[in-house]
Amino acid sequence: MKVSYEIKNAFDIKEIKELLKPFGGRCAKVDGSQLIYQIKDENESQALEVLKEKGFIK
């Protein structure tokens, strides 16, 4: 499943990719002000919470 979220601050995309790996996330990229990546449906909400906690997305 492909998802996109608005980013808060600039960050190193490598850090995001490493953070998403345990959740099955892949193909992370930044397009304008959006973080876009693919993730398994069952892990989407968990990955979203972690990204919010770390302050990467709104």
C-alpha cells in the first residue's frame, strides 16, 4: 500500500528508511512537502505512530 504524509521538518531519508524497515516499509522518498512510501497494510498505523512520535510528520 502506498501512503503519503506531510512532513514537519527536514530529515535524512536514510533515517526514515531504517525506521520503516521493521514495519515492511520500502521505497521511501520526499516529494515536495510529502513523505511517500510503501508499507504492508497491517503495519501502516504502527509506522505512522512511530513517525509522529519522532516528529517527522504532522
